[in-house]
Amino acid sequence: MNEIERLLAIEEIKQLKAKYFLGIDTHDWDLWRREVWAPDAKLEVPELGSCVEGRDTLVDWVMERSANQVSVHHGHMPIIELTSDTTAKGLWAMEDRIYRPKDHPDYADGAFILGFGHYRETYVKLDIGWRIASTLLTRLRVTRHRIS
Amino acid sequence: MDATQRLAAIEEIKRLKAKYFLGVDTQDWDLFRREIFVEKTSFQLSEFREEPYHGMEKVLAMFGQGLAGKYSVHHGHMPIIELTSDTTARGLWAMEDRIYLSGDGAAQGTLVLHGFGHYHETYAKQADGWRIETIRLTRLRLETRTIA
């Protein structure tokens, strides 16, 4: 892999993560299945005590938790490093906002949640392009608010 | 330096600054010594003090004292990076930060400083990669509020 191929791979991985954010906030789960996750992908969220594996299980799990709520997720300042021609690792700072209606099952946990943290990820290049192989979300800070 | 090398240098400097943000918010001062600052780095917090802090250890001591017992979230956006030679560069980053002065995230009554501004920086390429040489932080606005 030469220098220009390396830069292009880094750009593709940034766009891949952008599709992750687009998919989760627009609830476009088909985009997630088609273009975001590797088939054996893993998502780990220690604050929820959760670790889900396999693309379909993972997408269903996030879809269920996201139903009936509005979310805004932003990623910042990626540190992307290629570990071979077809694998990479990355770290993204993140900020998210979750808005829940009164009839949401988790409404008591917070009507508005503001969070900050980091995604630590690995990526794999398949025939169809780069995909997320694993994600670990750690938190710096989560604040829960009631909206009157 | 050809266009590919220039792009690679700009990407490396973005990654360097991302490590700066990671280091501040996880209070990983060794990361600064190993991968972020030149030994003779300087940091000017222009809103509080005209005279810059000079040298790695003085700057890290200032960070450590300023953030001890607190939680912070710093995000950088929209970098303007310009190579000034093969081994020097300057950059400007928009920034937003939150510093939680006490308590845990859900606790009501926690005081939060929420600020916006710019980092004005210079970088130097050493044998082991790009490092931050000087930082001047200017503020557009600093809000103080209490979590309700």
C-alpha cells in the first residue's frame, strides 16, 4: 500500500463512520446492514453492561433501543491507523443527545440525555469496502435531564 | 514535498491534535510526553495570563492542577493547517470545551464551565513524528452554569 492508497483508506474509514452516525440518527437500519458493519461485527457498551455480536443481532439491538426516541450523535477528531492493507484501528471522540417522549419505557431514566465519550474501533476491508469490525464505547460524562 | 506527502503531513497533524484532546480529557500526561509535545513546548492561556507556560513539565503541571478532581470534554473542529516548511507547520482549530467542577454527571448542582474559542498553534516534525511546539488559546465565550 503506497502513501496515496493509505490516505484514501483513511478517508474511506472516516466516511464509513459518518454513515454510522447518519444511520443511527435517521434510523436507517438498512444502511447499517448494507454499508456499515462487518458480518461478524461486535458492539460493546460497558456503561449498559452490553456486548452484542453479529451484524443482525447488533442492528436489531440498537434498533429496539432507538425506537421512539430522537438522537443526535457527532464524532470528532478521528485517530485512524492502518494495521495492514485490510485492517485498521480508530479512535473517535463523540458527543450525543437523546430525546425521549413521555411514553418511552426509559423516560424515567431521563427525558434528555447529554453524553460525551470515545469510540475505540477496528475496521476490516471486505470485497465491498471498509466495514466496522468492532466498537467499544467508553464515556467521559453522561448527564440526565428532565424536560418540563 | 509533493502533494501526497503534504496531505500525509496534514493528516498526521490532525491525528496529533486528536491525541492532545484525548490526553487532556483522559488526563493521560504520559501521552503528552511520549507523543504530543516537543520538550520546549509553550502554552499561552491568553484569557487568564499573558505570560506563556514554558517547557513540557510546566505545561503539564498547569494541566494537572487545573483539572485535578474535575471532568473535562474538549472538542476541536475545522482545522486550518498550513505547512510552512518540510518540518514546520501552523494550525488553527475551533474549540468547544466543558469542564465539570465537581460531582458525577447526574448530580444536580454541579457547576459547568462551557467555553468556545480557538487554538493557534505551531508544529515541528521531529525524527519520531510531528509534535506541538506552541499553543495560544483564545476564547470567544465562557459560560458558567449549574446542572438543573
